[in-house]
Amino acid sequence: MGRAGFPARPSGSNDQPDQDMPLTMAQGMKRLGTPIAALLGVALIALIATSWLINRDALRKAVEAQIRDVTGLELNVAGAIDISLLPASYISFHDVGLKGGGTSDPALRVDVLTANLRLLPLLLQRFEIADLTLLRPRIHVSLRPDGESNWTPFIQTIARTMKPGAENQVSFSEIRIQDGVLNYEDAATHATEQFDDIDLSLAWPSISRSFAATGQFDWRGERVDGSISFADFVAALSGDRSGLKARIASAPLKLAFDGSVANRTSPMMEGTLTIDSPSLRNALRWTGQPQPASGGFGRFALKARANVVGASIALTNVNVELDGNAAEGVMTYANNGRQTLQATLAADTLDFTPYISTFRLLASGARDWNRQLFDLNGLSTTDLDMRLSAARLTVGPSKLGRTAIGASLRNGTLALSVGEAQIYGGIAKGSFGIARADTVADIKAQFQFTDVDLQACASELFGLNKLSGRGNINVSLVASGSSPFGLVQSLDGSATVTGHDGAISGFNAEQLLKRLERRPLSGGGNFRNGSTPYDNLTIAVKFSDGVATAEDIRVEGPAAKITMTGTASVPTREYDMKGVASLNSASGFELPFVVQGPWDDPLIFPDPESLIRRSPASAPLLDMLKDRKAGDAVRSAIERITGGGKRPAPADSPTAENAKENAKSN
């Protein structure tokens, strides 16, 4: 007996069982591989024999019949036909045209159409297509006014052959398109498009019901990466509801849709839509849409629930971002021959500065109005109806609180309405309209400012920085022109200002009057210093052809009162006015004065004749003015005494020169 109860080996046995086992496995593998090799050899011999015995004409006809049964397109082969069974099994048609039944022009032309064949059916003399490759296809899609296209027979045949239980149900696993070109034309709108360098892979639903296409193509100078998939391709072709996922990615624009699609009476889509663009202006230019006027329309992003019916898109749960402005709400877009956009949006903070940054009323670095022509093309291509509300709104230097704005654009006429805006410490309401007539803009504006800071309001709206206090402003203006300068030349309307508890800077009426009451000829070197406080302010002016005429100007202060008449030229931005300042004292001293010169730096000086009459020593000089010979000398002396002479305009100042040029040009 051996160890542990095992029987002892015979003395002559070989003690190497581990070496015998590998030899036995190798022999088994060799014995198994021999029939496999033999089977493969038989298959190879059969394939070679098949390639010798195959009926090539029958193969060609069978392949053409399968393509016709699946696609509904007839093959018209004008070039050579290549058939190969080893090492690859395929048939290639050169210079091929494919057309639907009843059409004269081919819907598809291909330089080389290659049908790869399934190997096992081929051994049994059955010819089945595994997949198709189209090299340099030229695809033509023509949409008729009734909505049908030259590809309608193709789509109907696909839907018919792929339905469960259909007779002669055949399909391909994949169709590859290489270096293709697609031309599209719409007979109703006369729109044409071309897609170049198309490389697509179409996963044909031979087993599952889904369909997917992925690839790239060139459109309008940009390379586009896209994909589309249908959850139920047969249902989608039949117009029934099917899941749909689509994605388009390019440098100007990225778009994604995830939802469902149906097409019974008209195309319908419902799902989540996402759009992203580094520049909305470039994206609109790329897609051929009308571009807004210069300024803004950069970074853009949108995510919403979309409901598409025909050419109309309804967006709910909208989250939109443009130029850093974010808003929420609903939007509707339609393109029935004319584009229409409706939206109701709410935002926390909005900044409109980018959209008005390029619009300048005044010429840069000058007192003259800007003469650059308006670009009104954006008013004629799109209809707009928008309601916008914001907790805070910035428009250039103006800061607004809670604001509600309405915008309407129809047939080239833009109407803006401000329901209520918190601005300049008060409330603003009004409307602004622009109507286009060729290159001329017809403007109409009506605004009411209630209990506002007059200094901030007058400075930002009218360029006047010498008025302070609180009050109300009402403006009603109309104008017509092709530039800001043209508008102010034709300005008509009215404006009223009522204020209280403020001041007019540039002179101190009380101090000036008291000094001139004591010394009428004391000079006017310091007439332009200080400020005149007031309790009540009233300004009412009428505009006609760019000239504002004072109807009622009264400044009532604690110590002095001022009334004024005269005109102010809007095109030249100059005053030509007279007034009377009087003290609220027992003496009732009154002094006529003159205001002349540019709006931002006018000359204010007392009437020389009035001062001379109040001086007993100089009153006789007035009689000398009647003498023409002595008149000039006396007048010069009076001006030196009173300081009332006009300052000559600087040589480089455009005010006087522009006034002459404007008069000539008008």
C-alpha cells in the first residue's frame, strides 16, 4: 500500500501524469480543428465555384429589384457594372440615375452605387443586399405648392414595404452617403438651398423600428455636424406619432430637439427645444434671416417647451438669454410669407444699452447734430408684438426701476409704449412711434414725467444741465427725416415743464438785481456766476420746423421773479430770448435781460438801454445814439461799460459755421 491508503504504483510505471494531459488536449484540439478547417475549405471551394457559376445578369436584376422594392426608385444605369464575389461580395453601378414612378427627371444621381451582398445567402444562389454606399450622389428635392415633393413616391414605398406583414418585406441595414450634394427648391416660395460635401450614415431599421442618421455637411460656408433619430420610423413615414431626437451643431449655431413628431394633415412637433449661439447676429446672417440694426445681439441661449404646427412655433416655459439679459415667459413665431414674433417676458434686470449704443443724436466731439443716415431696413421684414417687464432697467446712462414696456412692429411701423416706469425718482409714461417711408423716418413721441428729478431728466433727455428741482414734464413731438439732424429740422409739437423747490444755475438773479439797482453801470463781469433758487417754475414752448417759441416761461423765487419770451433753435442749439427779472421787494426793481448763444454755455447779460436810463449821468447818451455818426462810438462805449457785448465765436467752433451751412443746405 502507498501513503495515506493509496495503492502502490507498479514498479515499472512512469510517474508523469501532468505531462500526459497536455498532449491529450492538443490531440483533441487538432482533431476538432480538422473538421472545421475542412468545412471552411468546402465553403471556400463552394464560394469559388459559385463565383464561376453565378448568373451575373440575374444578380444585377435581383439587386435592382431589391432597390426598387425598398426605395420605390427605378435605376437607370448609364455606366459600367462591376461585380465581385471574392474577397468582397458587391456589385457597383457607375453613373446611375434613380427616379420615382411618373417622374421624368431623376430625384437622385450617383457616380457610383455599390451594393454589398450577404455572404451566406449568396452561397445558396440568393442575392440579398446587406448595405448600400452612394459615392458622390447628387440629390434633388423639389417641393410643390400642394406640399408634395418628387420624393413622395419614395416615402410612400418605404412606409408600405416596412409595415408589419407586408409582402416581399425587404430592407437594408445601412445606407452610406459620401461626398454628396443636395439641392432643394420650394415652388411656392421660390426658395432654394444647397448642401455640399455630405457624409452621412443612415442606420436602416431592418430589425428594430428605429431609424438614425448621423454625419456632416457644408451649408452656407459652415461645416455642420448633425444627427436625427426616429423611435418608430414606420409611424413617422406614415404620418403617425413617433419619438424624435435631432441635433445640429455648427460654429454660428447649436440646436437640439427632443420630443415627438407627426404629419397627418400638417407637420406637428412637440418637445424640448434648445438653441445656443455665441452671436445671434451671426446666426441670423448665416440662416438668411433679417438682421436687426447695429448694436447688441451677441450671446444668445434659449430653452423652452416647443409646439410646432406647420410654420408656427409656440414656446412655453421659455428661458431666454441675450447679451447677458435673462428673461422668462412665452413666445410665438410664425412664418406664413411674413415673419411674426409675439412674446411676453419678465426679467429681474435688463440692460438696453447695447441696442442704443450706436445711435447718437449728437455728432461726436461737436455741438452739431449727428448727420449719419438711419438704417431702417429692419422695420420692413418682421412683425413684432412684445410685452416686457423688468424690476430694473438700464438705458444708457438712465437707470429705471420697475418698468413695463410694449413693442409693436407691423408693416414697417414701430410703436413703443411705456405703461409705467420708475425713473429719475418719479414715474414716466408715454409712447414712441417710427413709421418708415423709403429712407425717411416719421417720428411721433408723447411722454409724461411725474414728480421727477428735473436735473437728471433735463440733462439726459435734452442736454440741459442748469436746471434742478422736482417737477413734471409733458412732451408731444413729431418729426420727419433720414438722420437725427433731419429730424430736428422738422420738429413740431409742444413741451411743458412745471417745477418746484429748485434752482437755475449760471446766475444769481437776486444778487445781480440788487447790485444793479444800486449801481446800474457797475459792469457785468460776474453775471454768469451763482444760481437762482425758485419756488415755482413754469415753461411752455411750441415747436415749429425746429424752432421752439416760448409761450409762457415764469420763474418765481423767494426773492426774485423772472419771465421770458423768445425762441430757441433746435438745429443750431442756440438761444435767442429776452426776459425781465424783478425783485420781490418794496422797490419792485425790474431789469430786462437777454439770453443768447449755445444751449450748454449761453450768454446772459442785462439790457444796456435799461441800465443807462437808470443812471442819471449816462441817460443823455441815449439821445446821442440817434446821431448816426456818433452812434457807433457811443454804442461801443455802452457795451464796454455794461459788459453786454456778444463774445465772438471761436474760430474752431462749428456753431456759427454750421448755422450758415444748415441755412444753405435747407
